[in-house]
Amino acid sequence: MKELVTQTGMIIKYRKTEIVFFSDSQSAVPFSVLEIPAEFSSMAVAFYDLIVEHDHPTALLGCQGNYDIAVQLDEKTGTMIGWHWFR
């Protein structure tokens, strides 16, 4: 599992099919799991990286074809707050 620590100390870990959020480094219990959003499930095949984009954790989804999707996440709740396509 790859790990990203945000400015507020939240830890995000990801696998190919899900991203798990932890409140801080002392927490062993995840508080939120993000699976590939339903609207992308027919085209996205896996989460392949986590980055910080415009000060928000962003999950990159690998898609079928020659494009990908970046899903921006709320840093406190782990919910999707936006997305965009890129090649």
C-alpha cells in the first residue's frame, strides 16, 4: 500500500481498487474508504497514484483507453469533491 500524509496529518493509503483514510499516525482504524466512484466504474480499472493537487489529496485512476481521471478528495472526510479527465 502506498501512503500519503496530508498537511493536517491525515494518512491516506491506497490499493488498486480502494483508498483508505486514517485520522492520524496514531490511528489504526480507518474512518473512510473510497472505492472507484460508480460513475467511473465502467471505465476506470485501478487507483494508481496519490498526489496533492491544489492543496487537496487527489487520487489518479487508470482508465481503459488513452486517458485517466483525477479525483479530488475532501481532506477531512475523504469524499470526492471534484474530478477531471486528462491524457
